[in-house]
Amino acid sequence: MERKMKIKAELMTGDENVEDYVARESKINSNMMEDDCANNVIPIPNVMASILSKMIEWCKKHAQMKEDNNNNNNEEKEKELRSWDKEFVNLDTDTLYHLLIVANYFDI
């Protein structure tokens, strides 16, 4: 899987660099990148950096798991991912709400 390209996410609080394979976890980002609309920059104007960071963490974990499953189909890894997801969403209500809004917007 290609991991060399970096995508810059433009936030209202600054920029965040994201690896290509992680950004592609979002169907919107993936489509923008395939259509060459992103120009290596994806504007995300109304997202707090802390929420984007959590979204990137989730995308990284799931992208890595997809790659691992392509190399090795393993039920144990799927159980591990479900357990990780369960712990990941153990957040305060406000953070979880904002994370769901962003995930919905980016079609993740």
C-alpha cells in the first residue's frame, strides 16, 4: 500500500499532515484524491484539532487493520479491532458528538 504521499488538512487552528492511506478512509477524501481535486490539501474549516486528531487515530487503526487483513485473514485481529473500537468510543458526550458529526460529514 502506498504510504509516501502526505495530505495537509487545513484546520481553523492550523494544519495537520495526514498520510495518504489514512485520508482515504474517508470516502469524500478518497473521491477528491482520485479526481485530483485535493491537490494534497483538504480543507476542514470547522473542525477542532482535538476532534480531527481522534478521527485520524481511528482512520489509522482501521487502515492498518485492512492492510493486515489483506496479508493475513485473522479472526483474532478482528476481535482486537472490535475491542479497540469499543474502548475508543468511551469518550465524554461532547467529544463523541463532535466526532460523529465529523465522521458523518467525511463519510467514514
